[in-house]
Amino acid sequence: MKQRLIHGTAALPAVRHDKKRARAKQVIKNRWCALVFTAFVAIAAADPPPAADEILSQVRLQQSGQQLDLEGQLRIEATVIPFRMTQTGPVIRYTFANPPEVLQLRLGENGSRLDLVTENSTKKFSASRLDERIGGTGITYGELALKFLYWPNAQVIGAEDIRTRDCWKLRLAAPSRDSPYSTVVLWVDKESGAMMRMEGYDRNGHIAKRFEVVSAQKIDGRWFLKQMRIEELQPGTNQVRSRSYLEIKK
């Protein structure tokens, strides 16, 4: 009888230990379930992103809704190409001094048109020159025309911060092989609709060029580009081959 009591008493600490371990496991399980439930509720409550077409429409509206008369320059190493930019709503005019050339960009609802302005006429810019670099910089005439803003079948692929700005991230596929890029990835400021970064990819899926807003300035109560960096990359290596800048002076 004494032996049985001794054995029974010796078993009590082990029983208590098992109960404590079971309670600890239950607490951990309850906390895990609470975390999963909270995350599920947060995801369910989050607003779905707008359609890509809506975002691009906002970008085009932001680009075309300004009245400006500014001085600017394109810069690559020691080469500086000054220009004057005037804008009245959807019509933007770039006047270059060296070499003398006047370009006019008209942003429409369904497309953009780049024209060459001469003393006596305005004619559509030659398609054969769209891939030509402006003054040897990293910017081509075709990129100045912003054709990619009208490509169909764009997709929202996420959201990301660019220089502290909350942006939508979009993927745009070229509708034909006429474009120098097969795909463009675009970051758009959620609040203002401003383009913060653009990356162009070649037919092999390698990044070829990156445009990124480095700084902005406030003009007449609205934020506007101050400096944009343009990097050309060696395809397949992500190494910067050349770096140009587009700068606007208030």
C-alpha cells in the first residue's frame, strides 16, 4: 500500500508538467490563429487596385493638364543641350537651340502625335527618326512622344515605394514590334498620377533603359519634374553603360 502511494505521488510532477506544456501549446495555437485571422481581415478589407487603364488615364490627364513656360536642358557628361518647354494643356512644345529644332507633342485621348514645326508648317515627325537620340543623349524622339502611355492590355502588378512615394506598378506590353521595347514597367504615384520610374525591356526580357525622377519642384502650387536620370544598361548584365539627365529650371 505504501509502495503504491509512493509511486502515485512521484507521478504528480510529470502530470503537472504535461498539463503546462499542453496549455502552452494551446496559447501558441490561439495566438497563431489570431494572427492569421487578423491578416485575412486586413486583406479582405483592403481596397482592390484600380484598373490599369484608369491609372494610365490619370497619367495622361496629369501630363496634359498644365500651363508651363520653362527652361530646361539635356545633359550627358560634358555635353549640355538647352531647350525651352512651353505647354498649353495637351500641347507641349520643345524648342532646341543647338541644333535648332522645334518639336510639338500633342497628347490626345487615344494617342499622341509628335510633329516637327518649321517656319511655314507643322508636319508629322518622321517615323524613321523616332529611334534617333536627341543630341547624342540617352533620350530618343520616340520616348519623348510617350507612345507607351497608350499601349493596350496594361496590367497592375503591384504597389511599391519610389523615393518615399507610394506608387502603382504596371506592366505594359508593346502592341507591335515597331517599339524599341517589348515591355515597359511603369511606376505611377498613386496620389498625383506622376510617372516616377520607367524601365524598358528588350525582346529577350533584359532591361535596356531606366528613367527615374530624382527630384521634383513646386510650380504654381503643383509638383513638377526637376531632374530625371536616364540610364542605358548593358543587356543581360544590368551594368550602366551611359547616364544622361533631363533637368527643368523653374
